[in-house]
Amino acid sequence: MRKYKHYILQHEVMTPAEVGEALGVSRQQVSNLVSRGKLPVAKSVPGCTLFLRDDVEEYLIKRKKVNVISPKDIFEGPTHKCVDYVRMLPTPNSIGAVFLFFNPEDAINSGFYTTHEVAKKDVLSKIKAPQCVLKYDDLTEVWIQGITCGYSGTRPNGAYDMLTEILGVAPDEAEAVYTHKKLRYIRDFSGWICSADDGLYPSEREKIDQIPLGDQAAYYLFNGSITVLRDHVQVRWLYDDAAQFVKSQLSFVGTPSSVTLMDRETCYRTGHFIASTAGDKIYPVIIKGVSGREVWLDIDVKESIALKDQQTVMDLLAQFDIRFPENEVEKLPAFLAQFFKKPVYLKKFNRQKSMRNGGVSI
């Protein structure tokens, strides 16, 4: 019984300090969450407050859900205007936490993202994420885009100036903005404490014309799920670009768990397209990760050509060892059945199969 109680205390119960670390907030902000009824207390006696880990994890999940009803404002501008904006904020001494992100996916993973407009069912809504989040002790947040320029502009000088000149972060703690791409500063009784990721920037700036495929990603919300598309620099996919793009996003969407192929009509019916005066862009290939997030690809899946003869699609499927059972070909929609002319099978993917509205989910 004693060992069991020890296990519960060690793995299922958290102290205020542990909760603050998990949520990225100060102890004062943890107290404010409790007083607002957003975080229940498991046990409270004089000098000791305990929380259940399940309650903390549930709050984290709720916090990471984007506000699709009223998009959140993000102050945007060049670096110097962003710094001036922070200088004008009231009571900087009440700011208890600072989050800095150089990559939008890091902000999204931390739950800091919103949409450009009110999200609607079966409609892609583009996501925007802040580079900087200032969180007050009362849990009010200020989101800013433009205070960090990486290595292509003024470098992270704006973030460094904000931390040292306005918020009183020690210079040696603020120096981390020059070597890390994701940082969190928490104000505690002893001052500001920096928590940084392990990913260092390269010592030299990357050449402007050498843009990794991952940097071409654009993030959208579709029926509550985060979706990754590619910001195109050319009209068509070249060589194995599609497979490489998906691979560059695996850390974000997770290991692929299913692939969906759809015809053009189904894409329009289900909302898997972007309308444009220059021509609509449809997304017939959907790769879903174990996280529930998806990568959409505008690969042209032709209904009149056998799939084995469509090199771009086959190269993509081969990268992930995707094959289809021969005895299930007859069950596929007519336009897809003609594609599968050779024995194929499914490996490393969920074996649950569903067919709907002219598409096949593998």
C-alpha cells in the first residue's frame, strides 16, 4: 500500500511548481488559473496545494484549441515598431511570462495560433501564429508578430532589446535569443528564468535562395484539424518534391496513419480546395498523421491513367511503403479500381479501410 501511494504521489499528483513548468506559467499565474475555476485543486491544506496530472493535461488540451469564433488580434509590424509597442504596454512589471518563436510550427505546437477569419465548416481557414507572446499575471496575453527577424533582417536584436531594456531580463539570459529558436522566460521570485529548446541556429545565415521545403509550409484549420499545405514557388511538383515535403512535416503531423485519394468532384464537395481568380487549387491526396493533423497535396491524380503510370503519386506512396491488397481492388470506387493493375498491400498504416463519396481512405 505504501508503494502504491508513493507511485500515485510521484506520477499522478503535481505541485504548483510542477504545474507552472508544464504550463509555462509562473506560480502566480497558476494561482490565477485556480481562482478563475480553470484548474481544479486536488488537495489544499495550509502550505501545500496539489493538482492531479489528468486535470493539468486536460487544461493543456483545451488551451491548445484555436479560437475559431473570434480570431485573436496579433500586433504586426517591423522590428522597431514592435519594440515601441511593447514599451507602450501598461504595467510591464505584471508580465510574468514571455514566449519567443522563430518558426510558426513551434508556436502552433505550443497552442499559440488563431485564424485570419471566423472558421466555417468544410472551409480552409488560414492560421496565423505569433513570434512573441507576453503573458500577464492575470493571464491576459499580448501577441506580437515581427519582433524577431532571425538572420535575414536585424537578427533577434529586437527581442533582445525588449527583454533587457523593457522587461529587465539579465543580459546573459537574454543572449539565448541569438542561438535558440524557441524560448520561454518565466518571472519568479528570484527573477527571470530562461528555458530554451535544444535546437541551435547555424553559425552562419542560410543563403536566401536555399529555402528548405519545410519552410514553404502554410498552416490552415479545417473542421478543427490543423492542415499543412505548401506555399508554392512553382506550379508543379518536381521529382520527389512531394515526398520530401511530407517528410519535412512528419515531426509536426506525426507518423502517417492514413492516406486518402479523391477525385476532383469529391474535392469540391468536401472542401478540399482553395478558390482563386487565377484558378482553383484542389487537394486530392490527404496524408493524416497520428496527431490528427494532415498534409494536403495538390498532386494531379488523373482518373483516365492507371496509378502505376502516374510517377509522382507512385513515388510518394513508395516513400511510405504504401501498398493495397489485390483482393480489395474490386471494392474500390470505379475511377480508382482501374489504377491498381498489380498486386499491392498495406504496410505500416492503420488497416481500417473506409470508402465514401468517390474517395478511398487507406
